[in-house]
Amino acid sequence: MDALNATCAVNAPSTGLAQIMFTYLISTLIKSYCNINPEYPEDSSAKVLAEDEEYDFIIVGSGSAGSVIANRLSEISNWKILLIEAGEDPPTESNIPALWPILMGSKYDWKYTMESNENACRSMKNKQCIWAMGKMLGGSSSINGMFYVRGNPKDYDNWEKLGNKGWNYENVLKYFKKLESVNIDYSIKDAHGYDGYLNIEEYREVKLLRFSDIDKMVVNAAKKLGYPYIKDMAANVQSGVTNLWATMHNGIRSSTANAYLVPAKERKNLIIMKGTLVTKVLINKNKAYGVEVSKNGVSKTIKCKKEVILSAGTIRSPHLLMLSGIGPKEHLQQFGLPVNADLKVGYNVQDHIFSLSTFLRLELHQMPFEATDVMYSYLTKRTELGHLPISNILYYDTKNQPETYPDIQIHFFIQPPNNPLCRMFYESINIEPYIVDQIEIQNEGAYLLQFLPKILRPKSRGRIELNSADPFVPPKIFNNYLKEKEDVDTIIKGVKLANKMIETGSFKNATLFVPIVDECKNLKIDSDEYHECYTRNLVNTLYHASGSCKMGPNSDPDAVVDPRLKVYGIKGLRVADASIIPNIVSGNTNIPTIMIGEKASDLIKEDWLGEKFHSEL
């Protein structure tokens, strides 16, 4: 506030040079701020609502897959593409990496709340975990932590073993390479792509905070336990500790909105509706022929010639299918909906969950600085706020298999001293206030390093169901976290590994801090009973919901889409997003979902262009 109330002698004598320098500085800062936000494609919803145009393809959702498909299909100049997004343009905060927690719970988030679960989330408010999902151009790629992670090659090989021809790692690798433009000197060249739309770089330098020192402590602790440091995990997938790569470009988030839609905004055949909710897929005689939309209380039917493509995400895509009469027969009939296809829509829901179990309070010497120093550093060099408060990642195979296939991933989350976003973050994931109070107190005057062991391939499966036939009423989400005891046991192994890392002595000036949880406070510390109680109370989501529209061969009774992503029993309708994933990947899901968008685009082109498509490859 002092800066706002400051006065200066604006008429002080000057030769002119000082004024020129000051004016140049201010104009440079303004230009840098303006460059944070790209010029997004225009909103054509008013025009679409006013006319009765028919499109070749209608894409529902502009998220991690939908933006990709919109770009790739609009490469065919004589195809007319309509992309419909329920949200608006991303705000400035979306594009500044360190500010991502601010968007959770805002109007840029779908703010889904899960049903209470006696097996998990016991110390969340109302015993409910929440799912933050991006509601804007770019979808969750505009709100996530921006981690560049592909998953394990075995994940995709197993997809093909389930009957999904063409989805093994060798096949999808070309799409990973196609999507990325890696700007990291030590990347292994033949494992990556360097001219794709999505920019990949390391998190930006942080000089005002002690992140790099904490990074070194994490790596040293892992090495002392026998885990190697692996620079390029995409090329050397195994147990070990690795540095973080991010979907960024020059310190600015590279969402699919920034990476795929902005370059395509001048294409006349790509029309985008923003702030528009799709309420139903229109079906006649088992053929999708358009969608029904609503904007500002106005409803309209929009038709298409070729296909409707749902890329609305793991929650919204099955929700739309069921509202359109595609789903479990008995469930649809409960809501008086027609049954166009009796399919296991909404089943097979999987997610990556972690335990909020272990904190270290690190009393490290901190050079004093003002918030303006952080902002100035970002605006001039894209440092500081161009780094998330995350250290390295450790991959760990609890089963010690002959061919390593890690089933635990540990994130190391850093809260700088007196972080104003600390309380906001933990409240945003719905933790009970008395626990947040304890964490906030520990953050006073010290760094907090939180160990977050995450189970990579959970056995438990959730379900998404209708709550109403009204499209404006959110669906019911049953996460079923920790329903399978094996998931509890695996996470506890991750918690114990975190404790072993602490015992290596690699963390200087550190004090162990474990928040008191009412339900567990009378149990013996470090007993399996205690760890299980703690895990069931403070397990939470990494927002990697997948699998609700399972891909599988026609012999799979649980499959919703075939390996070409076509909905069984309905012509002219596909699903292409994380909901089609049969078994969740062993890592963060954003990059695999973008890959799905790239591969889906080729499948669609191949189906509609035939030999012409092959001749252009």
C-alpha cells in the first residue's frame, strides 16, 4: 500500500535522460505483461445462434484433446468445424505458472464435488473430496500443474493387449513426438519431437527462493536409498528420481488453447462458441446428427453432416452421453430418458490419489525481498513465478519386479515461508479448517516440504451417475477411493519410503511435522493401523480422472467406444479425451490426453479421407 500512496516530484528538474529511462522501463513492463496473454480466437456464438448453419464436425469441449482435434481437423480447408466450449478465455493468472491454485474454485473451474466415501476423504469438509476441472479454452490444460509426463510404455502395450489395436507404445510414440516441441538441451534426441505445437521446457530459474537447494536435498536422499537420478525420464522409464519438465514457453503456460487454438485462429473454417453449454447430443435412428446448446437462456439445435466428437472430459463426456440416452439402460429409465444405446457409460472411473501424510519444516536462511521483486523478476526475465512450488519426482516400484514398472510416484511440494497462497491451496482441496490451521502455523517463517506419495495404478474403480435429467444439474461422482485394500497398502509403502528419505539426513535444519488428525490421534504413531487411518482421512486427488467411457473391443462388455473411438451402436459419434482410457497411465494425464487428441484426429481423417489421407502422410 505504501507504493500506492507514494508521491514524487513529477516536475523535478531533469536533462530528459532519466525520464526517457523511466518511460522505457514502464513501457517494457507493460509490454511484457501484455505478452502473457495471447490473442485467443474470437467468440462466434452470437453468429452461430443467429444462423442455421450445418457443420461437418462438431467438437464438444476445448480441453486437452478438443483443442488439438479442432486444430487438426481444420487443416482440411473444405471441412467446416464447430468447437463448443462452456467456458471463456483463460484469465491472465492461468498463464502465470505459479498462480495456478488461484483458479481452483473460481468461475474457471467446474467445481465438481464427489459423493462422500466412508473409505476415504474423511477429513475433508463434509467428508467430500472435490475435482477441479478447467472450464475455459484449454480446459484442464489451462488450470493444471503443467507436468510433462507420458506414463510408462507398458501402459500402452497393455491397452493393446486388452484388444485396442493400434494403441501400443510404438504406435502412440509418434503422436507424443508429433505434439511436442522440446526446448531442453539434454533431452535424448530420438525420444522426442522438436517442431510440434506444444512447447516443453524446464521450470524457470528461482533466485529469490531456496527451491534449488531443496531440489538437491531431495535428489541426495533418493540417491542414498539407491535410486538413480534420471535426466530424461521419457527415454529412460524406470525407478528413480527425475527433474521436472513443463508445458511452458518462455515461462508462460503452454495450454492447448495457447498451443493449438491460437495458431489456428485465422482459419475461416474453424468456428468457436464460448460460454455455451451443450445439453444433449441429437440422435435419430442410431445416428448422431447434431447437438442442442444453451447460452444465456437461449437454446438452439445445431446440426452436423459427419460427426459429433465429445472431448468434454471424464465427467462431462459420460454426463452428456447419458443425457442423450446412451448409458446403462436401467439407470436411464430411472430418469425417463430414451435408451439409444445400452452401454456401461460412467463406469471404470480411475484417478491418481495421494496421501497428505508427511511434511518437513525447513528453517533455511532466506534473503528478504518484497512481493514487487517477484513480480519484477517475472515481468523482466520470466523467472520466479515461472516455477511451480514443486521439486523433483521419484518413481518407485513397490513390487521389485524383474522389469521395473513403478507403481508409486512421489511429488515433493514446497511452500515458501509465509506463503499467502498456502492456506488458499489447502482450503481449495477441501481439507477441514482445523488441519489447515496447523499447516499454516508451520509455514510461518519456514519452508514446508510436503511428501505426496501417489498410487499410479489404483485397483479401485468409481462411477459417474446422473443426478437429474436436467443438464444443468451436475452428475453424481462416486470416487470409491481406497475401496480396494491393496490401494491402501500401496500408498502406505509410499509413505514409508518418504520417511526413509527423511532418515537419510539429507534435509538440513529440518523438523518432521505431521498434522494431528482427530480420528487417528490415539493410535500408535508409525503403526500400519495409524498409517491406514491417516491415509483414509487425508487421501486426495491429483485431478487425473480417467476411464468413464472405456475404450475396448466389441468383445468387452464394459467398452463404450471401440479402438477408433466410435461409440458402440451410434453412428457419427466419437469420444476423444481421458474418459476413453481403459487403464489409467502411470503418471500425470495431460500429455497422454493431448496424444489421444492427436491420434483421434488421424483416425477421423483416415475414416473420411481414405486413400487421400494416406497419400498425404
